[in-house]
Amino acid sequence: MKLSIYQILGMGMLAGLMVSCQSEELAGTSGEGYIQLSSVKIDKNVITKDGEAEIMAVDILNADGSTFRHADDWTTLQDEAFLVPAGTTYTVKAYSNGKEEAQGFDAEPVYAGEKQVTVEAGVNQTVDLTCKLAQSMVSVSYSDKFKKYFTDYTSVVTGTEENLALTFGADETRAAYVLAGQPLNISLTLTPQGGTEQQFSQAVTDEAVAATHYKVNYDVNTEGSGNLQVTVNQNRHEYEITLGIPLTPDGVSTTAIGADPSKVWGQFAILEGNCSFVEPADPVQFQYKKASDNDWTTVAAEQVNGTDRYTAKVTALDFGTEYQYKIVCGTNEGEQLSFITEPFQEIPNLNFDTWTQSGKNWYANADASDSYWATGNSGVTMFYDATTVRVEGSDAHTNYAAKMTSKTGVMMVGAAAGNLFIGSYKTNITNPSASVSFGRDYTGARPVKLSGWYKYAPQAINHGSYPGTLTTDECNIYVTVWDAEGNQIGFGEFVGTERVDTYQPFSFDIEYSDPTKKAAKLTIVATSSHYGGHFEGSSVTGQVGNGSTLWVDDFELSYY
């Protein structure tokens, strides 16, 4: 679709020059006559950017194109009459001296004109030349109504000569000269208030006419479709083209959110739209529904900072489902758009009811390996009992649970916190801190909360120096989400500092530092000692209390 608003304005300039006529008596021979340059003028009726006087050069050319007479300033020939054979045709050309035709905002105007003259016997043939602009002009303007609805906009006029590309921003009011004879097109890039970027394009002219001003004026059309109006002023060589950028009825427009991850999540979405003409008493609302349903659900819209922009958060949506939505302003409706919620990806064994035992080791998976959930058990069971085990009965909230116990005095590393996490573990004796790899691939809906049940028995700190502020141990449960580039985009945590003898609920929000990014990797971590994973060199220097014990059960992720 092409759009633009142009006016075409003829251009020229006034530079009057008078040539005195030859007053001598003509030669008596019937085969000769005189040719005399009388005047060279610039058409005053053609509007140009400036009114400076021009020095006009002149060529009088023979029929074969050779030069009969030339002057850098036509006035030097003004008083001369040239006796020439009758019946001879001459071409008289005048043009701006020392200028080449150019285009752009800083280009200079170039004027030209020519006339053919056939000499008559016994006649003093005077020549009057009127010159006009050899280039075309183009300018772009934006109506006040247009500026109200669009927050950012830029137009670019392009042509085929010299790869023409002229940028007209919101504050660009200058006209530019362009070479005549080329097709001119204009493209508009704009952003509605609270909306996404849009582009329109429009042909200005198939062939730019010299001494013509093409004025493009952008306006808006509230009837929901583009409209084009062209007016012509032949006397002033102006073409004015006004293009209406379409708005929905009464300034109501629904904002597209389908491609914006910050607006569309697994079980909620943030609807957006614009409403400009609604009366204060009329309600502004959003309606939404599953694409497969017939009935709409209506929710109130919230105005954003007193602007024409409105928003509403809708929740409890289904995963991986297409929804349709629209803004409703009084009796007017915006366009109906759609989005698809993020899909659900199951995190296995969040209730910690699945376990496998192999020797001293316990695995919170259906196989005897760290295939999804992992622990540091294999790093300590070479010499000690496992620090993370399955428990049941009164030690579980329901069915089975995970029990993690911190141990100090551990060979080589000094301490080992009980832990359970999504990721993998492989003992690295030379670099123990590299034994743990947190996270698994995850492309499901981004969670916004983790809740569950825990109890905790902290012990006095008897190992480590970091952070140096603890006297009694504390537990830690957290979630981290990464994007496809490995950047952390989401994080939330719970830190327990008190003794809890019976299961108590906990929950925390997962905050997203970059909500425009999708999830690519996720981990959940629980540990009986908050700083038990802090290493310096090959030793744990985080503060740990020997025997600190954390029980966790029945984790649940929420998505709205």
C-alpha cells in the first residue's frame, strides 16, 4: 500500500534583463536580415526557494549546432544586431551561468530556456526568451491531526537519478530540488501512540516535470481507509497531493501485541489500544475470546498517563492457544487482532514423589542418574553419606519429599551443602566449583512465581568467611531463566533464616529484567546453606553450619 501527501508547486525565478534593439537601418540587400537578442527573463509566476538574481549565459547556435555567438552574461549581447543570411534558422539558448543541475536540500536552482528563430529578409528579428526552472521541487508536511496520532514518523522521497533519497523527518520543513524526468516515490514509516511501527508507500509522479513543485501533505483518515486527494494550480505550477493515513472509526485502534513477548505470556496477556474521540462518559474496554469461541469476555481498560493509550491485563488464559481481542470505545470498536499464548512445558517431578536409589546415592528422577534433577551426592558419597535423600512420613508434606543436609569438614573442599537443582553434576577434582552445571533447555511459558512447602533446621556457622555476616545458617530456594544467548532474563528467590519445625508454605515472584526475550533455559535450586556453593580456588569459603537441614516438597510454578 502506498501513501503520501504531495503538492506540486511550479518553480521559477525572476531575473529581468532588457536588451536594447538595433536602431540602424536594415541593409538594402533582399537576401539578409538581422537577429537581435532583446531580453532574457525568468518566469516570475513560477515559485522557487529563493529570489536571488541570476546571471544568464546565452548561446546562439547555427542550424548544425555550432556556436554562432556565446556570452557568459547575455547583457553583453543586448545592444548588438547581427546581419545574417535570410532563411537561416538559429536556436537561441539561455541558461544559468556556471551551474550544473543538481538535487537535494542544498542544491542550487538552475534555469533554462530556448527559442528557434528563422531570419527574414529585410527584417530586424528580435528574440525574447523566458526561462524557467530546469529542475523539479518536492516538499513534505504533516497536518496537526496527523501529529496528534503518530508519535514518530519519517518520510523518504526516492528517485532513479543519482540514487535519490531525501529524508523528511517530523521537523524537516525545507523543500528540495530534484532532477526532472525521473519517477518520484515516497515511503512513510510511522508509529501510532502505543502501537507498533507501520510503513506506507505512494507514487508521487511517474515523471517529474521541470518547474513543478510537488507538495506532499500527510493527514489522517478516521474512516478506516486511506484516501488520496490531488489539487493542481496550473498558474503556479503546483501539484498538491494529500494522503490520509487510515485510522479506525473515531480514532479507535487496537494495538498488535502478537509479536511482543513482553505482552504475551503463557497464561496472561497485556492488551493495548488507542481511543482518541471517546466522550468522557463512554466506557473504554477490551473484549477477548478464544479464536474457537463465539462469546467475548469484556474487561475494563486503564488509561496510560492521560494519553489516548489504554491497556488491560487478562489472566487465566490457556497455554498455546490463539485468542482474539479488540478495544471498544463507547459504541466504536477497534480492529480485531489475535495472539497465541506461550506453550506449556512440564517440569518433571515438582512434587518430589519420584526417586531412584543406587548405592548411597539418591536421584530425584525415574532413572538412577542426574538426568534432569541433580545433586552433589556423587561428590561426597565416596567418603560420606549422601547429603540429599528421599524422605517420607512426617518428613514429607505429601508422599515423598527431599531432605538436604549441610556437612563441614569435607575432604578437599571443606564443606558440602545439601542441594537439589535442575541441571547436571560431574565431580571435577581439580576445579570443584565447575562440577555443577545449572539449568536445562526450556522453551515453554515463562513462569512468574514459584511456591511450595518447606521446613528448616539451621545450625550455627562453623565454616567459611563469606559473606562474613552470618552467625546462623540460612537456606535458599531460587529460580533462574536464561534466553537463547545465555543471558539471565528472569530471577526470583526465597531465603529462610528461621527455624521451621513443621511444613510451612513459601512463595516468591520471578522478576524479568528483559521481558521481551523468550525463555531458552531454566533452573530451580534448593540448598540447605545459602552460601555453600561459594568457592575461592578449590575450597568452599561460603559460611556453612554443620548439620543445617532443609526439607522441601510439592513445588508449583505459576504463570500469571
